[in-house]
Amino acid sequence: MKKKIALIFGITGQDGYYLSDLLLNKNYKVHGVKRRSSSVPTKRIEKYLNNKNFFIHYGDITDTSSIQNLVEKIKPTEIYNLAAQSHVGVSFFTPLYTANVNAIGVLSILEAIKNTNHKIKFYQAGTSEMFGKTISKIQNENTNFNPQSPYGTAKVFAHHITKNYRDAYNLFASNGILFNHESPMRGENFVTKKIISSLTKISLGLQKKLILGNLYAKRDWGHAKDYVEAIHKILQQKKPDDYVISTGKEYTIKEFVNMTAKLLKLKIKWRGKGLKEIAIDANGKTIISVSKVYYRPLEVDYLKGDSAKAKKNLKWQSKININELIREMIDFELQSLA
Ligand code: NAP
Ligand code: GDD
């Protein structure tokens, strides 16, 4: 049988790392797109660079001609769009840029597919941030979107334009609506990685303090390794469709801190309220405090996903629980410090 050919935009990020691994193991030819950078952009995916089925090209989803050229040259069977300015907080500082990448960039890929080959299957990396300020206690594919950031708003455009192209041009174009997913490969400025990296260093006496923002937002955290399996399954269905991918369990940031501290055997006690809230260690030293700097102009207070449709149609459910996820992330930090 002819090898399937995948083209991944966003291959240098967290999900790109895990999706590459999955597709290479399934005997795909994997092509990925990297951007020019002043530092090494392929750090995460270094271990695949010598694989004979792995190819990296320069490109950018804001550069329409580069997308068109790559689609014509590579002739992919499947395109995964994982590329985004993916930090919600940063999107308030770079709203136009974020819209350009996260919304218009997606439209450019769809146009390239439409103009090249309607048979190419397309995956768009949608997000639970699209639900935003929701009144639903648990969110599924029928829950209304009410985004609270330039990031979430741009992703809503991407979601709808993907559906539009599916319906108007009969493209196999599907949206994942993925809830937060983490791993050792997570970017440094997302809250789980920041907490685990800092508390590990604090437990070893290598850092004094961790400063956080809102401790009371709730998130539904899964493992990226599980979630890329769902992403792949979404493109192997008979028909294109949209799927919520989540664990169905939610925790506050503070609970995540407590779980991490417990696994590190770091005894902490919380004191105070609001911006004065702190956590002290067994010696009474303040090791966690709160700063306005990390608050966002608008917050998404709680997210909890209902993946019943994915369970039924994709036969998918998350396998790695939150304690296993934190344990793996701690072990990775310890190894990188050794
Ligand atoms: P990530 O680690 O931040 O990776 C983002 C990727 O997009 C990187 O490879 C980045 O390249 C690339 N990129 C950014 N702008 C680009 C552009 N203009 N052209 C081409 N590539 C560009 O994000 P992730 O956690 O892997 O998430 C993957 C996707 O899923 C994103 O679209 C994100 O919004 C979405 N998502 C993530 C989660 C989650 O919890 N992780 C949940 C729901 C949805 P550089 O390495 O050069 O920066
Ligand atoms: N980043 C960060 N840093 N967040 C903090 C901090 C901090 O110091 N302190 C508290 N938080 C809170 C944020 O206000 C937010 O409520 C929560 O921690 C999670 O923040 P992030 O880890 O930055 O993730 P996110 O939920 O905003 O966005 C992630 O998940 C989305 C899916 O729901 C990203 O991966 C998005 O790309 C993704 O779409």
C-alpha cells in the first residue's frame, strides 16, 4: 500500500512532537513546516530529524504563497494545522498578529486545499477557549461559543471557516475542540509547566519563589500524547466532523499546585486572600505569591469537556490521569536538572 503523506503546520510545538511520533510509527511520510528563527526552532523534534520518513520545510501560515507551494510540492493526503500563536494571555498584547495567524492563516490553508486537491483531509486545531464565558457546566459540540480573548475569538473564526469549506466545497475538513493538554514538551509559559518547573527547582533549593496569577480558574487537563491519538482518529473517519476532546475532570490552578507539591513531598500551607494570597513552606518561608502581572483582562473561569461523541464515534478516551501527567512532567524536570 502507498504510504500516507502528512503535512503538519506547527510541527515544532508540543502537539507536533507527539503527532510526529504517532504518524512515523504508523508508517506515514511526515512533512513539517518550521519558521525562520534566531534560535533553533527544531529543538523538540530533534530526534526525528534523521528519520528517512521525516522532512522539514521552511514556511509560515501567514505567507499564503509558501502554503500553496508546499501543498503542491508535497501532495499530502492529510494536513494537520497545529500552527497558532497559542498563548491566550499573550494574545491580548498581540491581537492583530494572533488573528492573522490563528484565523486568516487557517483560511489560507483551506484555500490552498481548495485550489489544489479536494481529496486532501484537513484537521484544524480548535480549542475549549472558544467556549469562553460559558453557562454550561460541561461543554460539548453543541455548546455555544463565547470567547473571552483575541486568541479564542480568532479560533472561533477558524472553526466556522473550516465548517464553511467542508459544506461549500465538499472538503474533508474537521475541527478538534481540544481542552487543555500538557506534557513534558509543554511551552515554558503555560501554567502547568511553570508550576512544575518552579516547584521542582524550589524543592531542590535552586529557586526561591513562584509567582502566579489567578489561582481559581478551573481547567480540564489531559496529556498531549493521548490527545494526538484523537486528532489522528478524527481524520480516519468516513465523514468529516467536529469533536470535543477532554477528560471530563476539572481542577483549579491551586489544586494543581497542591497536587504537584504533594508529589514533590513539598509541604505547603496557604495564607491570605486575593493578591495577598501566599503559600509558605515547612520553615514558614513564602514560596508562592500572586501578582496582577499574570492576570488577564478577561478570564475563562471554568472549562470541563464532555467527550461522549468522541468516545462513541472515535472509540477514544483519555488514558493518562492528572497524577500520572504531573509525575511524568516532574521526572522530566528532574532529568533536565541532573
Ligand atoms: P505550541 O506548542 O505553542 O505550538 C504552536 C506551533 O505553531 C509551533 O510549532 C509554532 O512554531 C507554530 N506556529 C506559530 N505561528 C506560526 C506561523 N505563523 N506559521 C507556522 N507555524 C506557526 O502549541 P501546542 O500546545 O502544540 O498546540 C497546538 C495547536 O493546538 C495550537 O493551534 C493550539 O492553539 C491548539 N490547542 C492547544 C491546546 C493545548 O492545551 N495545548 C488546546 C486546544 C487547542 P514555533 O515553534 O516557530 O513558535
Ligand atoms: N500562563 C499562565 N501563567 N497562566 C496562569 C498563571 C501564570 O502564571 N497563573 C494563573 N494562570 C491561569 C490562567 O489565567 C488560566 O486561567 C489558567 O491558568 C491556564 O492558563 P494557561 O496554562 O496559559 O492555559 P490556557 O487555558 O489559557 O490556554 C491553553 O489551553 C487552551 C485550551 O483551553 C493553551 O494551550 C491554549 O492554546 C489552548 O487553546
